[in-house]
Amino acid sequence: MGGDIVSYTAHIPTRNTLRVINVLDTRAGLLGLSSALDDVALDKYSFARDAFLQRRRNAVYDGDPPEEDSVTESPLQ
């Protein structure tokens, strides 16, 4: 709960209304990212996948990932 004032609202209809407004506001804020993605990426799937993998790699190494090799060899070669 922490600093979420909505959680402390006792009147359930008011609390639910505030939560819906928060979700809508968050979604509206993210719509700009969607249009930016259209402008930047030739292939939206590849762009989103690479961004996810980069974020995941950073999380796995706790913000300090090792440098990648400039040429990676396939294990099948």
C-alpha cells in the first residue's frame, strides 16, 4: 500500500472510480509511446523484442551487464 492514498479511501465506489481514472491516465500516457514506436521502428515486433531482451539482460546482471562480443559465434559452427 505505502503512499497510495486511494488504498485508504473507505468509500468503495469512490475508491473504484479513482482506480479506473488512474488506469485510464496511465494508458493515455502510454499512447504517445505507441506513436513514437511507429516513427522509430521499421519492425515493431523486433524493436519491442530487442528492448525487452536488453532490459531483461540489465536486470539479470543487476544493472552491470558484461560487454557483448562484437561477433558472436553460433554454437552450431
